Amino acid sequence: MNNPMVRRMEQYTRFSDEDRRLLDELVSQRQRHYAAHEDIVREGEHSPDIHIVLSGLACRYKLLENGNRQIMAFLIPGDPCDSEIFILKTMDHSIGAIAPSLVASVSGDVMKDLLLNRPGIALAFWWSTLQDEGILRERILDEGRRDAYSRIAFMIYEMLLRMRAVGIIGDTAFDFPITQADLADATGLTPVHVNRMLQRLRDEGLIATQGRRWTVLDIAGLQRAAKFEANYLHLDRARDEPESEAGKRLKGLI
Amino acid sequence: MNNPMVRRMEQYTRFSDEDRRLLDELVSQRQRHYAAHEDIVREGEHSPDIHIVLSGLACRYKLLENGNRQIMAFLIPGDPCDSEIFILKTMDHSIGAIAPSLVASVSGDVMKDLLLNRPGIALAFWWSTLQDEGILRERILDEGRRDAYSRIAFMIYEMLLRMRAVGIIGDTAFDFPITQADLADATGLTPVHVNRMLQRLRDEGLIATQGRRWTVLDIAGLQRAAKFEANYLHLDRARDEPESEAGKRLKGLI
DNA sequence: CGATCCATTGACTATCGTCAAACTCAGTGG
DNA sequence: CCACTGAGTTTGACGATAGTCAATGGATCG
């Protein structure tokens, strides 16, 4: 079976055949399609199931009183959405589909059973949680200390790497079915400003977009735009650590 | 024993006497003082121990190539710093003391033993991780969608609640040994702008500062400044949920 | 009593937000 | 086949929030 969750987690661990079989079974029992903009889990709810994105694109988001939305994380195929429900009573944020998506539901009891009896699987889920936390921290760094241009570039680069990790990508082109307004909600910018930054990235020959298909034309240039390059002021340190800090960071994280 | 970690975790669970004894023992074995600005764990390292802040103030941070620093989270007494070391090879961020701090070291082996054999303790640590993740998400919301004034107000209010939860607080006054430059690194602003916003909060009678001691003079006003109030456009929903979204959020989280 | 670290001020700049309108394009129905 | 529609993208003019730079003031500490 072509299980994106297994593919993602195998960046970290090698599953036994039995574990892989169990995980395949896990995501194939109950599946459901969600339309674009449909909520999968809502803030304040407690769901008896956990959800895993199999195809499409979803996100974690919160709404502010004034109707503004902040997307805190994108969920791509292979990502579990809400493994915290075993501990926390209610969700402190919502999960929504951005594009039409296929999502697996797993009963919490079945999941709990797996976590208790299959240490390999439990470890992989723990790793997944920690990776998510790393991505959250990177996002804080991004919003706090990078300008709009770098932030957009960074976002695109991160999606490229993450999609590559689960194999849903053709070399440097990938489906990222998102509107500029969604991107604005994810980066903390306005749609208008996102548009301006995308134009700049296109003008500079770094990326191209045709509909929902994004192509990275110049990976090195995109890294540079995203502030991924080693700073030449730190060259002495770079002898020991040939890669830039940010480069290592994102690789370690993805 | 006066164990802030136990106090913090008992917001979530009630420890058995034995668990409490074990946790008290855990943090009293090996303790060390760190000076202000001293690193406790550095990005890229792998430490055999996990660390728990007992007094003072520390933070998770990352450095950018240009020397800019982003503080991703404050660690107050009771907070474990690096429980991820069981899974991840290296830290993807650094932990540093902001003020002189007392920190407990716990050998990873001892810790692992506890997590495997004391389910009550394992659950409490898992909860702690999830709470941290919630705080990270709230920070992303903050940086993405609130202006500087609200962001500073929010930060102060969050610290008030968190300090209250571990009991290191005199009603509405608390020690928050931080410079305006640190606050700038945590909120993604410049020190100059932080200064302007603090002046505004003081002018409006919401807070007062004497050295490192912060006093909240007007809690409701501070909540309002932090955009904690229910939005009256949502009153219909507020009938079922009398609290504001943000209010619930932070309470659920703390 | 300098030295140092922080806080504060002011003048100037620029990044980004706001508003509003026009444009593109795919889908729909007469 | 061709308006009609609506979602999404693009443009431009303007405004405001926050950053930059540089100097001053205040407190604490050997």
C-alpha cells in the first residue's frame, strides 16, 4: 500500500513488516473526503478519533474575534492531525481542509492499543509530534525575524522539502493547492502583500506557478531569498560547519 | 519539598504520594546555578541529561545568521527544557538562562525509567509537552495577527497566568527579570518599539514596573489590550460560550 | 567615579496594510 | 455560443505601524 504516513515516518525509523501492515490497515479502515474549507476537527471539540491526511491539503488554524485567521501549520499527506486527543480534553485549535482532501479516521481506542503495544509505532508518533513542534518553532522564528519576501520564499522551500519527503512531488514541481489569501493567513501578511512578494519571486526567476502547480526554478536562489545561505561573516565557523545554521535547521527538522 | 514542576503538572493531574516523592527526588539530586546569558543546552548538541528550571528564568532561542535572536518560549520554574532528547539526536534550538537560574539535571536513563514505569508521570510529561506546543501555537497567532501593543500586553498577561500557576507570584505582582531587548527578541519587535509600547501600557494605567518587578494594575484592561475580550459581534455564540475565544484558549492552555 | 548596561527620546525611513477598482479565468446556464 | 457569475489575482494610491540611527539619561557596580 502507498501509505504516506509510513513514508513520512520512515525518515525517522524503519518499521517492521508487522508494524507497517498494522499502519496500512490503520489508515485504510475508515476514510472520508472533505471539501475545500470544510472543517475536519473544530476548536473546543473532543473527537473520539484521530485523523490522518492521505491526500490534498489541510491546516491547523485559529480564528481571532475580528474574523482574522491564522494558519499555524500546513498538514500534507502523511501528517496525523490530532494525536493529542488522548491527553487533552478539547482541541485548542481547528483543523480544516484547504483543498479537497482524503482523510483517514482512526478510533482512539485502536490507536491507544497500538501505542501501548507496538513500541516502534509509539516512537514514530512521538517523533512526529516533536517534528511538528520543531516546525512550529521555525515558524515563530520566521514571523518574528524575517521580512515578507524571505518569509514567502521560506514557506515555499519548506513545502518543497516536506512534499519531497513523502514523495508527492515531481523533482522541483509540486501541487500546492492554496490561494494567496491562504498563504497570507499562514505567513501573517495580507493577500495584497503576498501577491507583491510572489511577483518579485517570479520576476527574479526563482519560481513559477501555473494554477495550483508550483515550480521551483532556482533552488539555490530560493534558499538565498529565504535566508538559507551561510553568512560570510561567519566563515570561520563555517569551516567546522559547512552548512548554514538555517540550512541545518530545516534539514534536521525535515 | 517545594517542587515547582510538581505544582505545574498538578494543574493537569493528581500525583500519587509515591510519584510525588520520586519527582521531588528527581529534581534534588543534581542542581546547578547558571549565570544570566549562560547557555544551558546549545543547538546541535546532544545532552545525556534533561534539565528542569527550578528558579530564575530561561528561554528557548535560535540565532539567525545576522546575529538576530528569536526567543521562542520562556521557561519559568517548573518547566522541563528538553524532554525530547530521548527521540531526537540533537537539539534544534538552544536553551539559555536569561536571569541567574537554578536548574536541575536529570540523567536520561533515570528519566526514561520513570517514564516507562510510572504511567502517571509519563502522562504528566506528555501533557507538559502538549501544553508547550499550545503555547507555541498561541505565539504564532500573536506574531502573525496582533499588533505590537497587543502582543506586549498578551505576553505580560501570559506570564502572569503562568507564574500564578506555579505559585511564584504575589497576587498581581511578579518577578520577570527581563530586559526590554529580551522582550523584543521574544515578540519579534525592536527594543525601541517595545519601549514605546510599555510606556503606553504604563500611561494607560495597566501595568507598573519597578526594576524587574512587574505589577498588573488593571487586569481587565490588560486583557482588553491583549485582545482577550469577547467580540460583541459574536454575542449569539457567546451565549453558549460566555468566555471570549482567546480567553478560553489561554486558560485551556494554562 | 568612571564604566557599563538599560531605558528613553526624537527625527527620519520603509515595510507593510488598507481600500477600492479592474482584470482573468473557469464554470454555468440560457 | 456567449453573456453571466464568482473566486482569485493584480494594480495603484495612500496611510500607518514599526524599524533605524544616534544621542541622552539613569542606575548599578566594582
